[in-house]
Amino acid sequence: MQGLQQIAPRRPGGSGSAAPGAVLHVSRPGSEGVANFVRDLSVQQSAKGERVAIAGPPDSPLASDAADLGIELLPWSAARWPGPGSARELRQLTEIIERFEPDVVHLHSAKAGVIGRLLLRGRRPTVFQPHAWSFEAAGWPVGQLATSWERSAGPWADAIVMVSEGERLTAIEQGIAASLMNVTVPNPVDTRIFRPWTAGDGDGIRRSLGFGDEPIVACFGRLCRQKGQDLLLDAWPLVLGELPNARLLLVGDGPSRPTLEARAIANVHMLGNRGDVAELMRAVQVVALPSRWEGMSLAMLEAMASATPVVANNVGGVSETVGAGAGSVVAVGDGPAMAAALLRRLTDPALAASEGLRGRTIVDQSHTMATVVDALDEVYRSVMAVHQSGPVPHSSPASFGSARPVDD
């Protein structure tokens, strides 16, 4: 087995540009971060000439987007947790794989990683991408069981793809390794949609929301414990103490919405899910990322691509992106530090502009879709070559027991 390694994305047109064949993406999430990544990746791979399909939930934004974009969606309905329905999920995915006959199966997030690896067990080229480790979301003893599962099930994937250096280091610390290689391929962002603001950008959205020139902070993401909107609300009164007219926009929906609304903190606006996220990114002064854990936040990268500074908790890939000059990094749960960092950028436009431009430069260098697609194609070719050379030995993982990986 090769040691842990990092693959730097190739530039378009490099030796890694040839299409590897037929790719099946498997995803339980049908909306938001993971689903959007799967959708955009599938579109770009298809444009390169690869035969691509998605196994995912049929009644979901992912399914609708796939239909609109000409990507084949093979219905796979999976529950959030392993349980009595897992046998049906295994059968359904077996039928999908037999029908599509992929050269590579790319499993996204925890639940697809469980079902796909149990089913394939190394018999077909398999790539697993956790999009943040499931055990980081769980307390004891579930977290310990999930960690044990990942250690023992790692060899049932040929490659594990991590989206940040932080996620890779966690794999090293926990002894998690695929049979062939662990690699880091940073998350991408569509730099055509998410772009720096120009004069007048955001004015229409501000007026539609009833705002004038008030300073605005926005937080984008599913309303749930992982994304930490509650931590941001803890810090917000400290911001209002210095800037009473500041506004906080929470963009997204999810199970935490009733609890967050019940706090009724001044100048907090719950916008729900919206189709104009790119425009909103350019209409605000700062984007906050108060997450408790991440692999590499897509909302963070979208803000950086929009040349909007970011104030983020030190999780996932934050230190290697925002920490490289695109904003401020604070400790998880440090409300005063979060408030101070937001205030500094709300009251210093020159600093905010400088950090915004630095964020865009980081995205252009390492996080475009084209470079990420080429890097993943390199991974695919590597695992296919190993399988073509002969039988691939894979160890058998220990029993998963009652551990419940947390999906994105």
C-alpha cells in the first residue's frame, strides 16, 4: 500500500486530460454542499467525454438539476443512518451498478461510503470521498465506533479522496488508509458564477430585502448543528453593541431553524433557501463560517471567489484558505473573537477589499473546477490501472456494529 500523499490538481490540457471512462457517482444527499459538488463534477466530466451517471435520491434538487443538465440520474433512495433498510439499499445499488457497468465507482459522503464499500469490497475500482469525517460529528461511543469502521473499511476503497490538508491529517492521526492511496484534491468552485463584485452589484437585492447601506454579514449553509449558526448568534449581540444597524443574514434551511428563530435576536434575518446565492455573496461585506466541523466548505470558497472576506472557525480546510490572507480564523466557540473579526472587516473597507482579492487569487490558483476534474481523473486512472493488472487484495473490515456515520 502506498503512503499517504497529496495530488496537486493538473492544469487544463496537461497529461492528465484524457477521459478515464465510465464513472458512477453515488450520493445520499440530494441537496446543498455534497449534492452540488456531485452535480458540478458530473457536468464537467461529461463535457470531457466521460460517460457519467449519478445514483441518488429521485425526488431531490440533485435529480432535478441532473435532468436539466442532461446527466443520467439512477434512483437510489437511502436513509440517513444504517439500519433495517440497508439491505434494500444494497440490493438497489447492486442493480444500478450492474445496469450502468462503471469503470469507477465514486462514493460521496458517509452513507454512500458505508453501503458502497460493503457492496463492492474492492471488486471494482472504488473511490471514497467522505466530505468531512463522520466521526467528527459524533460523541462517545458512536464516534469511536465510526472511527473503528473507517480504519477497517478503508482498504475496501482503492483511494480515499480528502478535500483539505486538515482532513488528510485527521486520516493520518486516526490510521485511516485506502488499499492504494489517500489523496488530497481540494474542493472546487465555479468561478464563472461566483465572481468579484462590480459597481452596483447587490443593490437590487439590498433594496428587495428592505436594506440601504447598512453593513451586512451573511452565513450560508444548512441550518444544523454542524454549521454552527447558533455560535454565530452567540457572537452577534457583541457586533450590535458597536454597530447597532448591522444586519445578519442566515441563508439556508434545516432542522435548527425553529430553535434559531426562537432566539429572536435583533437584526437577524432568516432568508431560507435562495436561488440567488452568487448575487448575495456580492451584496454583503463579510461572510461568516461558524461551523463546528467541515471538510472544506463550499460556501467559504464561493465567498472567496466572489472576493468577499471570510471570518471562519478553525475547522477543515479553513487554515489553508482563509488563513492564507482571505479573512480571519478564530477558535470554535470563541464568540468575542468572532465578533471582533467581523467588526474589523465591517469598519475597515480597505482591509475587507484586500482580503477579498487575496481570496479570489487563492481560488484561481487551486480551486477551479477544471483543475479538480483533472486531479480526480488522475486518481481514477491510477485505481483502474491497478485493477487491470490483476486481482486486488483487500482486507476485511471488522463489524460495523451500531455505529452511525453522520451524512452531510
